[in-house]
Amino acid sequence: MSQQKSAVTDAANDTVTLVDNATGRSCELPVMHGTIGPKVFDIGKLYAQTGMFTFDPGYTSTGSCKSSITYIDGEEGILLHRGYPIDELAENSDFLEVCYLLLNGELPSRAEKAKFEKQITYHTMVHEQLINFFRGFRRDAHPMAIMCGVVGALSAFYHDSTDIRDPRQRIVASHRLIAKMPTIAAMAYKYSVGQPFIYPRNDLSYAENFLHMTFAVPAEEYKINPVLSRAMDRIFILHADHEQNASTSTVRMAGSSGANPFACIAAGIASLWGPAHGGANEAVLNMLEEIGSKDRVGEYIKRAKDKDDPFRLMGFGHRVYKNYDPRAKVMRQTCHEVLAELGVEDEPLLELAMELERIALEDEYFVEKKLYPNVDFYSGIILRAMGFPTSMFTVLFAVARTVGWVAQWKEMIEDPTQKIGRPRQLYVGPAKRSFTPLDQRG
Ligand code: SDX
């Protein structure tokens, strides 16, 4: 608390009393408890009772909503989706089953799973007219720029699923987004390499379909490698949802005004693109290629620790995890599996990444600041080995995270207490002053 306020927790009434020591005014705030994790105190009435706002620009200590979808214990490195640990889901489930879980709260029965898979499969095609959007982009357009534009345009094609007040339309829009993202992502890749778009196939799984649309060519049959499609499916699972991260918060904020779901997801894609967020997987590969060899690792670790150097170790650190990101552990194991399958176990970038991780985890700066590899540290090495260009890495993150964005958006819309997000501020600009006419401004 600032020097003028102090907080007292009244266990009996489960409240916190804030006292403004400058004026002696106080206010009692209710404490709320979740299923697990830190309790919170509700500051909704703080301004009315004290005339003061809270101030927490990066939301480092601020909860923006109640949610039942995902829980992260940053200290222990635990990630749960509707209570199920991420490593168990990655090992035993598949991406569409995890999508069902995130959307509905429970794992599906056999019949529910078959029905959901069919619903998604039969939404994988996009309106043929959408192809014209791609032709407007330069061939060297970044695929994330294409994703932002094309996904935002979906609301111009699917008017029958934009009324957010209609539960059926919300479900149809959710299924359309989950189903069409891989198709649009694969089209963005094909457009960039000048190859023809490949239509989805209903006889393939979600991950198989995506690999087929991305890498098949009309000139010959594309053989699905089961190790690679399983790895792709697992990578989708690892990126599916992650509490109120920057892009999910962007989707919730956009949705809080009543914007249609396609526009909200386009906003999430834009936010994910940043190198501090989903753009980090692309930045990790670029960083590893810039470092180039193990003997330069020390130089870059030194730069990462230098306050005057903007360089940061991409793929390291996290707002919430102050332990190893549980997704990074599964990603590292998947990396070894994929490289072994492709016969490139000696991939120099993997060896460089592992040396970088070893040195960083022993360095007191990283230990003291609890900076560990995050989900983005190893993913790029796998994706590059699978044949994806670096510019597609964040696109794949967006494909996977769409279900998380949609599930969180749906949870917000269906919350009866939901209202438009409208934060306040600490104003530090000029006090009121009169206009100076141009001829008096010198
Ligand atoms: C994702 O929120 C989510 O859940 C995101 C995500 C998801 O699934 O949605 O998990 C996906 O975005 C993973 C993160 C990917 N980003 C990167 O790998 C980029 C590199 N990491 C950093 O930019 C940083 O760690 C962040 C952005 C991830 C977290 O930043 P915070 O929480 O705001 O922490 P900070 O920037 O305040 O850093 C704390 C300290 C600082 O030093 P001091 O100012 O306290 O002296 O640690 C330092 C930072 O300088 N630090 C780093 C560092 N990350 C933090 N120093 C060197 N290299 C780094 N990578």
C-alpha cells in the first residue's frame, strides 16, 4: 500500500479495511475466495467510498475477472485446464477434446466427442469469396498481418453468427473460429510461397488437416507423418489457453463492448503478435540464429543482464511463472521426439538452445529474478524442423489460442454481471488552462 494507506484483514467478517492515513477516512472491502489460489478483495466500491482509484498499470496484482477455465500456480509451475494438469492433457488427450473441455467445462463422452469433432470438421472450409482478400496482400506480407485482416473480415461473411445475445449464434461463431483458423493459417502460408490453396479434408484429424493444407501440393500425394501430426496436436494443446494473458485480456476488453466475436478474435491476434507475448517464438529463433554458436552465449547472457541494453533473452521469463513453465518441459520433450523422427537430433540450434538454457539457469541474475524458459523457448526449433518458416510460428500460436480466446469470451458474455471494461487513470498532464490564440504563441 502507498505510505498513506494501510490494509487490515478482518478474518471474522472476511473483509479488508483500507484507511487513508492522511484523512482518516476508511472503507471496508469484501474478500473473495476462489477454489484455489490467492484470495482477492473487491475494490468495486473503493472510489465511491474513498474518492481514490487503485493504480496497477501492468495488472501485476489485479484480477480482472472471475474465471473457471484455467488456473496457473506460477510459484509451483502448475497449469490446469478445468482442473486437469497440462502435462496429463498433453500426454493423454487430443486438441479437439481439450477444445471441448475448455468450452464446456468437462471432458466429453465418446458420443459428445464424436459430435463435436463433426461440428468442427464441417466448418473448416471458408467462404470462397474470402480468397479475394488474400490477393490484395503482397506475397511477402507477414502472415500475422494477413491473419489480423482476414479473421477480422470474417464478420462480413458470417452475419448469421454475430448476434452475441443469441446462445446458438455464440456456439456457431465459436465453432467457426476454431475450425477456420487452421484453414486461414495454411492459406496465409500457401500465399506467401506462391502455391495453390489446399482445401480441408473431412477424413483427417484437426492437426493432420492443418499439416495437409500447409504442406500438400496438387502435384503429388502428401503422406501424413503420425509422429509430426501428434507433435502438432500436442503443440496446439500446449498453447490453447493461459488465464488472462495480454491477448486474452484484449479479447475480453473488445468483447465487453458487445463487438462481434470475429472482431474480438482479430484483436486478440493483433495483441498476440507482440514479441513480448506470442511473437516471442519467432523472436527466439531469430535470437538463436543471431547468437550463432555456443561460444557467443556468454556475450548475449551479459547483454540480457545489462539494464542499458534493450536485449532480452527471448523465450525466458514470465509474468506469472516464477518456476519452469510446465508447457516448456513438454515442448522440450516433443522437440527431441520430432528431431529424432526427422533424423536431425544434432540440430545445432537445439544444442545452442540447451547450452543457453544451462548457462542461464546457473546464472545468479536469472536465478534471483526467477527467469525460466517459457512455452516459446523450444517451440520454434520444432516448428522449423517441421518445415514452417519463422514467420508462421506466431500464426500457429494464434491457431491454438483461438479456443482459449473463444472460451474466455463466451464465459464473459454469459456472466450476468458482465459490463463494459473502462479502467480509470492517474492523470499527470497539465491542469486546466485557457486557449492561446495562434498570433500570441510566438
Ligand atoms: C507468452 O501472460 C501469459 O500467460 C503469456 C503466455 C501465454 O501463454 O499467453 O505465457 C505466452 O507471452 C510467454 C512470454 C513470451 N515472451 C518472451 O519470452 C519475451 C522475453 N520475456 C520478457 O519480455 C518478460 O519476461 C515478459 C514480458 C515475458 C514478462 O515480463 P514482466 O512480467 O513484465 O517482467 P519484467 O519485464 O518486469 O521483468 C522482471 C525483471 C526485469 O528486471 P528488473 O527491471 O526487475 O531489474 O526480469 C528482467 C527484467 O529486466 N527480465 C529479463 C527477461 N525477462 C524479464 N531479463 C532478461 N531477459 C528476459 N527474458
